[in-house]
Amino acid sequence: MAAKAAKKAGKKAKDNGNVLVRLYKLVVTFIIEVKAEMIKVSWPSRDEAIASTWVVIGAVVVVALWIFLVDKVTGVTMSGLIRLLG
């Protein structure tokens, strides 16, 4: 019974191959699948990409200004409180 299990395990190990061979096969399979998925992607046109970039830049500027203003107001408030209470 144990001999059959050992023989079956040995056969399974031989079918899978070396660790490097299995890793290579996994990497190749992954690259092939990525290539197939990249073909399915609906890429934006140049104009759409530029427009989206400007929207992102605008949003970043607005958020940066908001954070700056909140930081300044908080700093002035805390300095006033420290001066008042200290």
C-alpha cells in the first residue's frame, strides 16, 4: 500500500517537473493571459486622455488649496488659543 502511494507521489512529482520549470511555465502562462486581456482593453483616444489629465490636475490643485487653507486656519486658531490661554 505504501509502495503504491510512494510510486504515485513520484509520478506526480515527475509530471510537474522541476521547481524552476514549473515557475517558468507559470510565468509564460501569466504573460500569455496578460497579452490576451490587454487586447480586450478599450483604450482612450489621445484627446480623451489629455482631457482626463487636465481634470485630474485640476482636482489635485483644488484639494491642495483646500488642505493649505485648512492648515493655515488651524494654525492661526491654535496660535491664538495658545496665546490666549498661555
